[in-house]
Amino acid sequence: MNVGKTLFAQVMEFVPWKTFGRIIEKHRGDAGVRTLGCADLFRIMSFAQLTWSESLCDIQVCVAADRSKLFHIGSRNVPVRSTLSDVLNLRDWRIYHELAMRLITRARALYASESLDIDLDATIYALDATTIDLCLSLFEWAPFRKTKAAIKMHTLLDLRGAIPAFLHISDGKLHEVNVLDFLPIEAGAFYVMDRGYLDFARLYFVHQAGAFFVTRTKSNMNARRVHPAATPVSSAIRPSP
């Protein structure tokens, strides 16, 4: 009989709980809360993510599947759907944003010395966006099409360890290129992106910040090659194959 810690309990050990507690106090996240505090909600939603739960009903059923294990995941009671719904609407998102950034900083430090498959001693990022479809009747605040709602998640991925270094969630109508307006640029880093981010004014800002970009051209782009020896260029535009 296995008497050790569950896999979920082992995963939760990587969370800096003292730091998380200070973040909760900073934003007064548990002020006036009687049940399901910010830390408990994090455990429940982490468990829901790992079990591929797709709805509040799924979360409730999965958590209640074996009540004897609730103590091992750090919870005491099975939250009902109405409580989960209320808590998800009321908790300050900045609490979990700060925790996520702390975890990302820790994870990137672990892979900082990992070598890439290319001979390049620099940080390389991949920038892209994905559209997440939503039900329009439930998410009226995120209109996308006449009969569909959606949000768009813009992600900057550090290729060392495939760790997200920047995340931005917008409505589904925001074009990908607009994220370059507030993307943090790291001097000396390389940014690999698709042709959807081809905007010379915005890419010139990347160049001015001392970074490099690699992208693909559009078929109707009017451009000519310039030899690097004649005019130093810190950015590269690769034509489409």
C-alpha cells in the first residue's frame, strides 16, 4: 500500500507558499472571506487543470470523487458550483498574476544554462497568439463573431525550457501585431514571429531597443535586400518559402 505523498501534493511543494501568502495580504485577498480563500482556490483550480476539468460541474465531481484525499491536496470541503462561481468572479486576478510571474522567474532560472541546438549565445523568444472560442450567451463581454465569443492569448515563449515569459489576454478582435506596442523588449535577444507581426514602425522600435527580430514577409511587400557590409542591420526578414 502506498503511504507516500500524492503526485499532486508533490507538485504543490514547488509553490512558494510564504511568498503567496504575502501576495494575498498585499491585495487583501482573504479580507472578509469565510470559505475557499485565495490559496484554497489556487489548489482547487490547479487540480482542475491537471484533471482536464472543463466546467464547474467537472471540478466539483473530480474533487468529490475521493473525499478521503481532500486533506492531501490541501482542501477540507468540496466546494459547490455556486461557491466556485462566486469566488472566481470576486477574487483579485492580480494575486494569481504575481504568483505566476514568480513561478516563471524560478523556472527560467533553472533552464538559464541549457544549451540550444543552434550556435547562438543569446535568449531566443517565439511570439504567437491563439484564439480561444467561448459561448456568446455566457461571455457577452467577449464578442468575436455574430454568433461566437472569443478571447485571444498572446504568448512570448522562451525557447530555453519552452517557458512563457510574457502572457497577455485580450478580446478576440485584437490583431496580433498590436501586442508589439506593450511587449517588453530585452536588448540582445532574438524575437521569432510570424508574418502577422510584420509592421515596420513597430519592428523598428524592436531594433532601437537593441534586440533582433526574425519574421516572414508578405507576398505584396515592396522591399529590397541590403548588403550587411553596406548598411548594418540588426534585424532580419526572411522571405516566405
